[in-house]
Amino acid sequence: MNTQKMTFSSFIKTHWKTIVFLGLLLIGIALANEFADSYLRRILNLCAIYTIVSLGMNLVNGFTGQFSLGQAGFMAIGAYTVAIFTVPVEMRASVFYLEPMAPFLANIELPFIGALILGGIFSALVAFLIGYPCLRLRGDYLAIATLGFSEIIRIIFTNTQTITNGALGIKGIPTISNLWWTYGIALLVIIATILLVNSSYGRAFKSIREDEIAAEAMGIGLFKTKMTSFMIGAFFTGIAGGLFAALLGTVDPKQFYFTLTYNFLLIIVLGGMGSISGTIISSFIVTIGLEWLRFLDEPMAFGLDLPIFRPGFRMVIFSLLLMIIVLFYRKGLMGTNELTWDFIRKKIRSIQSRLGRKTSIDGGEKK
């Protein structure tokens, strides 16, 4: 009993900063969920969803070193799975009005959490089918292959009228605007990613990233390890796709063009390839930044009616800002580091030492 008390007390002493931070975070989520308007809640929900997708992509691209661009397709699988299985049975005739829904699906309705998990499982299974031939490729070839498969998935969803309602998409999905859903699942994904990266599997991922030949010489099965990373990343992305569908209340193939994948690639590059905390930070920066700069798409931005202030100018300015950041942080905001308390302490000491050195130099010059 005394040993348990000592262990618990030592745990509190060691991690009290993290516990306080998590407590403040929960309070912040509760306040935002209660008092924020629907627009702000939607942006915050998107931040959490993009965090989940980006962590799945960083697991493959950042930690395993495989250049995959199939995130939009996996997201579509999760979104359509939730859409197909959660739309109330009595509403399906009005949604599938061109052609009736396939009989083997028409009367199946699942609770949201069941459909969400099923979407993640389907994404992982499709990742296995895609990864079996593609993961033997490397570099740009793998990127092109996964990008092509992502487009194939979207085209299939566009043409399977009795299952996905084709180009019309599926409406009437029960919506969620509660922040606890997205942030609760995002927290679980973050914890799972941290545990995975710091396990023997995570070390195998990193060894493949650093040198495939050396990793294979050490007895690591390259194909098996790559496939594990690829399927787990697809599972996370499928879960995020299901949350995305439930957030919007509607899905259609146009939401999952291959350009969507570039947003997530931007997030992991900006945050740092191989950094969990960097991915989380950049997910919020990119999502909120794109919304904050939306006023630049208005014709009268800054009160000037100039030809440049047209839809799309927002992306030009946002791209310039990101280029500036990348010039100063070539490995991303965090590189391969994590935002730990020790990291913060070292940064503060480094800044203080620089300021102190500058002050002493200035003082010496004055003398």
C-alpha cells in the first residue's frame, strides 16, 4: 500500500505540469463548447479532424519515410461509411431518389460510433489492398501510385449510384457539433500515436526512414513494417473522414479531390516530418490561418477595388507566409523534436542567454 502511495505521489510530482495543462485544456474545450458560436465550433472541429488525418499521414511519411499521397481516398472511405450507415432508414428513399439504395444496405442502420469504427476498418483494409502492390515502390513512384488509387476511390464512389448515390452525394447525415466528439477522439489518436512511436514498432518505422538497407540487415521486415504503418495511418484517416461527414451532414465526391491531400502534406511539412507535437500545432495554424485570411477573397479587401483582390488571392498570401516560415525553419516548426517541458525550458534558457549576451555586448560598446 505504501509502495502504491509512493508511486502515485511520485507520478503526480513528475507529471504535475502535464496534468495541469490537460485540466486547462479540458476547461477550454468545455467553455468553447458552451459559449462559442456555430462557426467557431466548426473551425475548432476541423482543427481536431485535420490533426487526426495529419497524424496518420505523418506516421507514414514522417516516421516511416514513405511518400504516400492517398489520404483523400481513405478519408472518403470513412466519410461514406458513416454516411451510408447512419442516415435514418426512413429518409433513404428521399436521399436516393434517382435510383433506390441497394437492398443489402437499405435496412442497415448503425450507431454513429459503430459506423465510425467500421469506416476506419474499411480504410485499413483498402490500404492493405493498395499497399500490397504499391509499398514495394519507393519515393516519387509510391507517391504517384497512392495518389492514383485515391482518385480511383473517388471515381468509384462517383459511379456507384445505388451505394453512394453517385455524384449527388448523401445528405441527411446526423450531425455532430459537440467538441467532445472530435477532441476526445483526437486525444485518443494522439496518445495511440505517442505509444506507437515510442514502442518497438516505432523504432522499426524510424530505422526504415533512416536507412532501409541497414534496417533490413538488422532483421526488420521492410514490407511488413511499412504495411503496418500504412494501415494504421489509413485507419486514423478513415476515422477522421467519418467525423468530417458527421460535422458537415453531407458528403459528395467533390469534397475528396486529390488537392485535399496537399493540405495535409502542407501541415506535416510545416510542423516537422516526424514530430507529433509539430503536426498538432501546424494543424491549428493552417486551418485557422486559411479561415482568418478569407477576407482577402472579397473584391473590396482593404477598401481597394483592385483586380488582385479576387477569389484565390487568400491562397497566394497564405502560400507566401508559409514560404517565409519554411525559409527560417527548413525542417518545419519542430523538426523531429517534440514539445516537452524540457524542450520549452531549454528554449527559454537559450533565449535568455542570447538576450544576456546581447545586453553585455551593447554595454561594452557604450563603454
